[in-house]
Amino acid sequence: MSALVVLLVGLAAGIGVRRRLRPPPAAAAVVNTWLLDIALPALVLHAVHIVEFPADLALVVAAPYLLFAISSGLYLLAARLLRLPRQTVIALIAATAVANTSFVGFPMVTAFYGADDVPIAVLVDQLGSFLLVNTVVLVAVTVVAGAALPRAELARRVLTSPALMALVCALALRPVDFPSWLDGALVSLGGTLTPLALFSIGMQLEVPAARRYWRELVLGLGVKLVVAPALVVGCYALVGGLGNHGVTIALFETAMPPMVAGALIAARYDLATPLPSLLVGVGVPLSLLTLPLWVLALGS
């Protein structure tokens, strides 16, 4: 519950700063730099270095990839029916085709299933959502945002992103014990991720813009919180993948609200601003109503 309080306080603080101090757009960009280039890599190094891989790893990790494929397909279909601009479609994909499996996912798994199941959530996040955001989403946002980069340069930016490099290092260094001072430092740095991420979203949240983007908000949050997770569960049911507790945790993670990191990347490239922030700012509180229903639907 304390983690949930941190989420809400961070979001409320960001909204308060925006209304009272009216910070320049560069303020959020500075915070985002810390989040994406320092805090997130630190969290990855710590979490992936110590997590244990279960026997059903393939089924567990497949959930976020299936969610991404289904959500992206739904948005491409909606783009034709509703004539949505390409930037809006990619902003929807960046923020909602990948679930918020860490910032919200970890505390929600702890609250509803217990701390012992957090390692499963870490695997879903790091080997699924995290890789999707830092490869496919990053490439799509960069291309659509108009960054005319040669393929080699685009590949270099993706492969040398701090968070992805941290994941590679964490996997390579699993046999090596980190000294306590290093592990403690990584925990402290990574601990700034959740409150500052929601603080950044709050600073960028333009509540009056919800009227202008109401159609996109209904579409994005409907897909993210209800339709896409339901289709993922249906796919697992068809292949007989339900019933395993680790899979249940992975499916619960797909029902999490919009991805903060994806929204931050879209915001960094000024893609359909302020839609990504609106999706997170509205989606996180709304998920507090939908997630208990998913717990009942999935069982234990």
C-alpha cells in the first residue's frame, strides 16, 4: 500500500507544481533524462542480477509481447476507422501497447498476490515490457517523430541506450556477486524512479486537454485496461496456458495501466503532446478500479 501512496503523491505533486509554479517544458525534459538514463538503468542492474528464472519462463515472458501485438493491431484498425494521425497512433502504442509492469505493476502484485510473486513481475517487466519499450517503441517513436536518421545511427542509439546496456550487463554479470556498497547504491538510485516518473507525468499533465483528446483517451484506456488484456487471457485459454500461478501473475501484469517509460519517450520526442501524459495521468488512478476486477477474474 505504501508503494501505491508513493505513486499517487508523485502524480499529485507534479500536478501541483505545474499549476502553482508553471515550470518551463525543459523542466520535465531534465527529469526525464534522469529517469531514462540513470534511475531506470540502476533498477535494471539490481533487479535482473538477482532474479531467479522459473521453469515456465517462456509462457510468463510471452504475455507482454502478445499484449503489444494485439494492442498495436487494434490501434492500426482504429486508425483506419477513425482516421487518426500517424503521430497519435504511435503515441497510443508507445504509452498503452506496453503495460506499466514496474512502476505500478510491482506494488500491485505485492498488494494483491504478495511480495513472493514480485520476481515473476520483474521477469515480465525486464524481459518483456522493458525490451519492447527500449527497442520497438523507441524505434517507432524516433522514426515517426521525424528524426531522419540513417539506419546505422538509429541502431546505434537503440543498442547504446543506457537502460538496454544495463540489461545486457545485468545478464552477463549474474554469476558475479555485487559488493554491498554497489548493490545499495543501485537500490537507492532505482528507488527514485517511481516517484519522479509520476512527478514528471504530473508536470506534463494538461487536464483541460482531456476534452480535446477524449476520443483518444477512451480508445487508449479501453484497449489498455480492458480489451487487450482480455484478448491476451483468451489466447492463453485457447492454448491451455491458464492455471499456472506464474502465468496468472504475468496476465495480471498485462492489465496494468499505460506505460510511464513509453509515455516519457513519446514526450521526449514531443509526439502528440500531451496525449501520452494524459493516458498515464488518467490511466493510473482508473486502474485502481479495474485491477481488483482482474484479480477476481484471474483467480490465484
